[in-house]
Amino acid sequence: MKQAYLLTTLLTLSLHQETTSFPLLHVNHQRSTSFRSALHATNNSNESIQDSKEEITIDQYSRCLSPYEEKQSIKKEETLYSIVDARPTWQRVLKKPIKLVTKTTSTLLEKTLGASSRRAKKPGSLILLRCGESEWTKSGRFTGWADPDLVREGVLEIEHAGRLLLSEGYEPDIIYTSRLKRAVKSTWSILNTLNTPYLPVYKSWRLNERHYGALTGLKKMDAAKELGMEVVQAWRNSLKARPPPMKPDDEHYPGKDRRYEDLGEGQIPLTESLMDCMERARPLWEYAIKKEIEKGNNVLVVAHTNTLRGLIKHIDGVDEKDIGEVSMPAGIPFVYKFDSNMKPLPPEEGKISQAHTSGVFLEKPGLLKEALKRNHEWNQVVPGSFGQIISSGSLTRSTTLEKSLLKLKEEKASRSGSFAAEVDPNDDGKLIVTNSRTTNGAPAVDIDDGMGDADFEEFYNKATDAESTITVNVQKAGEASPGILKMGQSKDPVVVFIRHGRTPHNNLGLFTGWEDPPLAPDGVEDAKKAGRLLKMHGFEFDVVYTSWLQRAIETAWYCMDELDCCWLPMIKSWRLNERMYGALTGRSKQMIANEYGEAQLKKWRRGFKIRPPPVSSYSFQYPGNDYKRTKYVKDIPISWAETINRSIEARKMQVHRRFPKAESLWDCMQRSIPFYTQRIVPEAVNKGKRVLVTSHENAIRGILMYLCEIPEEAMNQLHLPNGVPLVSFLRRMDYRQPNLTELLLSHLFKVYNVKRKCITLLDDGSGQDPMEKYDFGPAAQYLFRPCELDDDFYAEMEKQANANQATTKKSTATAVTA
């Protein structure tokens, strides 16, 4: 079918060419080209190809925008993401006049002294990296905007690039990538290799690969055989020639993909020349990437061959006739350094570069390809698990304490409950070993099993089996859901909370807090299972919020991968971090109980406003010493004592913020609840977006306490299992124009359904009661109350509706009289 369409298009193009050099297919780049495309092919036989009446216009979308429009387009796309938390409004307003006065004063001093009175900030570096090999690239297909996954070798390429960056001392501050899966997963892989998953990542359609039009999905060799090698090579390598456009009913047409819903109709291409692709990437360089480098930030761009070539063309001013000689091998970072005027510095002597450019390769091209080939040959002999998206090597980062406790746990698991002890024959005494039991004959319980509280203090004493009477809201897989939506339909907002998958700390019963262990293997499965469950129920999301900690970020990655929505904006905030456990961080609960006593341990764990002992300002656990992350924080007050002490020590001014040294559960909620009400609600919920939040138990507890009105005394008795989606449907009622009550309800429900005061679980198809399968603790009665609105709420809504109706009638009568 596609071959027939291409042949017909070739014939049509030949009639429209202003030149006679048909093999080059040189398209006039100053105006759009219209032509008829035809495709009515046969099953196997002799039906001829007929012309279709469909008129397709190739718009020069990359050249239609003015510089102002281009800049606004970049700013609009940036609003989907957050690099740092916004400061209070009064600070932003106050900063502008102060900045103006400072700038004016500096200018006057420069004129008076005849030299610059301030030291210019050194520009950062630009690191260009081609994404790893995809399934289609490996099979020799035209990929373009299609979205195949990475192959194992592609992941290995990116991991190798990460190690090269580490060896050369490059530390990215911000990452830009495309919205295509192979680039996004390459970004995840390199973040994991660099151990910096918290870095802000922008996903821009402007960094997508060149759109190959109707060639998309075809094997390059098959196309060459059918259409001729010269024609195909002209489409691939010519600067201005475009392949035949993709038809809107093509399965790969990007207009059908909701990831491009924010683009205007003229921005979605049907085909592109190499020049089109390069022009598409240019505004992102001029109005975003370049600005970050000027601020001193190191920028990593993980993208595709042609968009990277476009950036190189703009940076180095490569001539159009020379751009074909510029290449981007996979797995080898290409690094630019700049002077104070943002002109690229020439490569140093002995460094590896390429013709017409000023960038430097961190390794000689070709070495990696040979190494991967040897790896492949070795893997044929000794099969392994090379090339996972999140390498298993990240799971081995553990302390001596973790290793010892893990080994002890394995030894205990290998033994049965009762065993015969080996007795030294030289010992005169007799050793009798038994299992400890309670007075009623039940086995004794350890202070903690690694999964939550082991001995509960009952706060709800009205019934001994309170949990068994709880009615749980369970959504069946076949039921309609506000999350099950098709593109173009109205969207009901929904917020889904997921506690991160299990970590080695969870499994060993260690206080984790702000420590940053990765997911354990069973935690990875927790996250994948949550993603599969959401997919089974048809959920779609528009934005993801998570913390700065690796276990929450990885949980979001695995969920997004299962949902096939890697392109979603992911906003990372320290306000969704776990509770800061102070000096308890990294220690086992049994160790603390032995040192301070079980009574004190219970106070620290369960006291709503009781803080554990704080860490020292110079402790490894103090988050203020993590300089890689602290520079992104702007919304914590300055600690003047810490600022003075650190400035004296460093012998230069060092502003330090008041990072928590220990937190009570109440302290943790004072940051997570405002983040939900002041960021998530206005930025996402109020705009009808569907939100996924992957965070930590205490941060989510705080938000649920706010949504479900859980009393303080019950908060520490609410347990959240790892990897279980908790769904809050934010329903909006279908309103009819005459009914002001329903119109008012629609407006109120758009914010969030706090009046519904309930959370819903998703049926996993096992037929098992969720309350038997998961332990939510005694406070589950507040979490899973019936999802109903009370009479007082409806009465209040009716009262407001009547008042609004009376106001409307009065206004109408006044207008008629006038």
C-alpha cells in the first residue's frame, strides 16, 4: 500500500518540479507545495492506482512564526514543567525593583570606573547525546515520529555515555529531551547511571526526530528497491527535499496521539526536510537552552540525529552544503564550551572533534560499537541481563549495615521455625533452644517486620474488629471511570496516589527518611504492577508529581512505562519527600529501641508533633549538605546562623537555607498539604488535568488527612501499602444550561471532591477482598468511607443556586428596563 502511494506521489512530484533534476526532488523551500496524492491499491492483482481527490498541503510550520511567537511558544511549553518551586508572590514582586536598581547601579559604576564592576558568570557546557538504538533503527526502518522502544544495545550505549560523563567530571544541571519513548528512556537510563534522577527534565516536541512522512515504518532497503537508491538517498541526505507527506489516516499520524494535544494544527508536520527539522529545534536553542547555559548551568540534550545536527548547525554556523558531513554517533557525548559572548570555544589540542564544528567527543567514535559487538558475542556464550532500562547495578548501592542486615535476614529465612542447635561437646552445660512465645501461645512478634508498625495502639476501641466492618470503594475493571477518556472528549480530573515500591530499607526495617536508596527488585515489581493495574482500568494522565527521592521517581518511571506515557511532564519537588527522621535515619528500629527504649521509639514514631533527635549541620544525612539538589530550592527561608558559619568556614559568602534536621509527622504535612493545595490544585486539578502522584507514606498521609478529614489521633494508625493506587475521583456533573444548581456543582467539583471524603481502590481481578490483601491499619475507616454527599451539602448548594438565580433575574430585569 505505501509503496503504491509513494510511486504515485513520485509521479505527481515530477510534474510539479520546477527543475528537471528529478532524483534530487529539490522542493522550493519558500512556499508550501500542494499536490494530489493517490492510494487505492489492490489486494494482489491488477487493479490500477487511481488518483484520490484529497488535497494535502505541506505547511512551513517551522517558518510561519515570528520571533515573538516562537518565544511565546517556548514559554508555553515550559509552563508544563517546574524546575524550582515558585517563591511567594511578594518575593517575586519585590525582586524586580531591587534587580532594576542593582543593574542601574552596576551600569553607572561601569561607566564611572571604566571597567566592569562585577565578575561575569562563566557559561555552562552543552552536552549533546544521541538517544540509544531503537527496535526500528536496528531493523533498518524509517522511524521519524513513530515511537518504538529501546533495544538492549541502546541502553548499553547510554549507560556507556553516562560513565564517560562521570570519568570526565561533567555534571548536568538540566536535561532537555524529545517526547519520543526512545529518547525519554535514554534520559532515564543516563540519570540512573549518573545517580541524579532528581534533575529537571524538559520533554519538547521540538527535539523530536525528523518526520519522514509516508516513509515512516518502511524498511530503508525495501524503499530503495521499489523507488530507487538515488531517490531514497536524496530524501535522507538532501537539505531541502521532503519525502511524500503522511496521510492523516496513517496509523503513525501524530495528530492522533494525545501527547501532541498542546500543538496547533499547523505545528504537526506531515513530512519534513532536514532544514524543516533543524528550524523546528532552533527556537528551543535560542529561547531556552542558550539561556540556561548563560546562567552557568550545564545542559544535557538527549535527542535524535537530525535535531542534534540542527543544534550544531545553529551553534557553529555550519554552511548548508557542509551539514551533510556532520554526524552524531550513538553513545558518545559531544561537548561544547562557550566564552562570555556565548561563542563556542575551539577544541583543545589533542581532543577529538569533527569537521566544521567546535565540539569535542569524549571518546573516539567507533570504539563503543566494537565493544558492544564483543559484548553481544560474549552474551551468546554466557547469557546475561545486559541493558535494562534501570540497571540492576543501582540496586547494589548499600551501606555495610544494610549488607549485614540483609545477610542476616537471608540466614533467618533459610532456617525453619524450630531447629536443633549444635552443642559444643566440650561444654559441660546443656543448651536448650526454643521459640519465644507469648502467654497465649502465639508466636512473639518482632518490633517491626520492615513493612510498617508491628504493634498497634488501638485508638478506636468501640469494636475489636473495626476493620472487618469497613466498606471499601472498589472500582471493577469493567466499570466506567473518569480516567477512561478518549482524545477530544471532556476530561474529568482525577488524582491517583501511589506510595513508592519497596526498597532495601523497607525490607530491612530501617528508617529511610531523606536517604535515597533505589527500589529493591520486589519494589520494581510493585511499581510495574501499579502501572499495569491502572492500564487495565483505562486510566490516562496529563501530569506526574513526585518527590526528589529515587525510589519515588523510579516508581513513576515504571508506572509511566507500563502505561506507555513516558512523555508526560514530571514535576519533582522536595515537598513530597518522606518525613525527615533526623538522627534516626539509616538505623534499624530495633537498634533505636535498644538504645532509647521502646517507649521513646513509640513517641517518635507515633507522636503527631514529636520530633526525633536532629542531625548535625555537618552530618551526611543533613539535606542541606547535598549541594547538587539544594541549588534548586528557592522556597525555604534562609538560615542566618548556618549562612554565617558556612561563610566563615568557606571564607566567602554562602547563603544557606533552613533545611529540616528532623521532622514530626505534623512538620511533614505542613509542606505536603500546601504543595497539593497551592501547586497541584491550581496547576492541574483546576484545569481538568488527570494527576498521578508517586510519593512517600507520610507525605501522602498528610494530603489524605486533608482530603478525607482524618483526625490527628488516627493519622499514625493509617498505613499505606507499597505500590497500591489510591484513586480520588474529582467528578464534574454534566450540567444543563437552565439548571443553575448543576452548573454550580460542576464548578465546585472541578476543584476537588473533598466533600466526597473518600478514596477508591481498583479491582485487580483476583477476587480477593482488598482489606484482607492489604493492611491499611485501623484508620482505614476514615479513608474508605462511602462516597456520598450529605444533605447539608446539597442544601447549601441549593441555597447558593437560588441566590445566584435571583441575582441573574434582577440583572436581566434591569437590562430589559434599560
